[in-house]
Amino acid sequence: MDVACLEDVGRKLVFEAGDGTVFITTRPSDVPTYVEAGAADLGIVGRDVIEERRPDVYELLDLAFGGCRMVYATKSGTDPTPGAIARLGVVRVATKYPGCAMAHFTATGRQAEVVKVNGSVELAPLVGLAHGIVDLVATGNTLRANGLVEREPLFESSARLIANRASHKLRAEEIDALTARLAAAVEAAA
């Protein structure tokens, strides 16, 4: 596959390679939309986006890069979660990932009031907006810098190769061959 067209992308969003392959760039949260709708046959996106969006696509391969984890975190010290549930019957959680947060608390038999925020999630428990947060963590440095600690892991996340369902059927041989080559590369890098 010819990827030379991706070397100096600038502000372009669509690139055609010499072999006819067309590449598009978009925000990670939009990748499943383009793939699910058939505007793209394949996409690369984090498991966090897949878990949040729940797109109707095939997840073909864990590409083993971009590793991080989705966690529930609160201020350090005594975990406020049990007290909030005992006192209020619910824990208030701030997050950019409301679907993931709600699924986690529902699966663990606890009721959560999810507050959607778009940035600086770590601020929410510091100013009393929420008891805790659900967010992606790679090193944990931002949590520690803001006096927060991980309380519960939700899942591990990394980049995944996804496919449009119809494209996978219509171009199965081509897509399966590319997936096999990528899988071999992932294996070799491990």
C-alpha cells in the first residue's frame, strides 16, 4: 500500500495514493461514523471511542499502539463513592464518556448521575461538581497533579482497525489480506 501521500498532509483532509487508495483524516470520535455509513471501508480508532459510540462495524484487529486505560477516579483520601451512594442513592460522575460511565456503574449495580463535560474533567471533583470522574489515563500524571487517584479500572484501550460491514463482505479478500499484513506487523513489533 502506497502511503507516501501521507508524509506532508498540511491541512488537507483527503489524500489519494498512487495505487488508488484514498485516505481521509478526521477527529477520532468521527471515525466510526464514516466507517459505519460506508464513506470509508476501514478506520483506525481507539477502543474508548468504540465503547462510547457502539458503532455497527466490525472490529478486526487490536493494533497495539496508543495504549491507555479508562478509569473511575476521585480525590485522594477516603473514596467518596460509598458515602454518596449510601446518603444520596447515587454517585455523580463527570466525564467526556457518558456511555462508558453509565455502562460501568450499571454493570456494578450502582446508580450514577452522569455530568457530560468536554474538557478539564479533573476539575469536576475539585470544585464539587461531581464525586468522581471517568476518563482516559495513560501515565496518571494529570490525575496526580490534581490530587486525584484511580479507584476502578473500566477497560484497557488501544488503537483498533474497524471495517464497514458491507465493505467487509464485498471486499473481503482485500480487507482480510491487509488485516493479515497488519497483524503480522503488530506481532513482529511485540
